[in-house]
Amino acid sequence: MIVLVGFMGSGKTTVGRELARRLQLPFADLDDLIETAEGRTIADIFAVDGEAAFRDIEHRELRRAIPGGVLALGGGAYVQERNRELLRGQATVVWLDVSLERALRRVAGADHRPLARDPEKFAALYAARRSAYAEADVTIPIGSDDAAAVARAIMEGL
């Protein structure tokens, strides 16, 4: 199982689809699994139940997704110690290391990202999450918007 982690806008879903296609593996996005299981959007879960409840749902759905092919996690999923522990030994975790500027550009105006609405909080969250992402098995710097090139780099790094 290959799990893609990284900050909002790092390209986890786009690259994950391309990587799965190249490896002929199934692809899933954890946020999509959560929305399907809950019958509502991530933004709605945050607004109604709060982040702590969302993180519990996220952990439950991550447990259900293992084992799998290629899985893209939400930006905060790998920051949770219990999720990193769950993945140890069960997956190769790949960090898509995107710059703050590129991440901001990619998520600008995205109403479905509740944690991306305030640029100062976005930057602080970006900085706070980097140490958790650094625990990934493989780090892939994101220097372009070419998902195929990133997928090739992952395949070379595995």
C-alpha cells in the first residue's frame, strides 16, 4: 500500500490517481471515503461537529482503507500520531513536499477547505505540520504542477 501525505494543495489526489494508474492499483482519497461514509461534506462535519469529531471519523475510515492500493490522505490526517502509528509497517508513506506559495496558489478560493480560509492561519498550520510529514518513508519535493512527473519520481523513490 502506498499512502500519499502532505499539506493542502500538494497534489495528493491528482498524483495519487496518476500513480495508481501507472502501477495498476486501485486509488482512494480518504476525504472521499469519509464523505461517502458520513453522507455529508468535510466542511459540514467541521462546521457541525468540530475538528475533534472529524479526526475520529478520519481515523476510523483510515483503518477501513487498509490494506489498499494508493491512498491519498487529507492534509491533517498524517499529523495525528495514531494515524502515523497505524500506517507504520502497513504502508509506504510518501510526503509530497509542496512550498507554501504553491500550496496557497493551488487552494486559493477553495470553499471546501475549511482550514484554508485565513492565509495567516494557513501559513502557521503549514509550518506546524511539516515535522509530522517528515516522518514519511519517502519525500518528493513538488517543483511543478506535472502530476505525471511527480508519479514518476515516486516510482523511482520507492
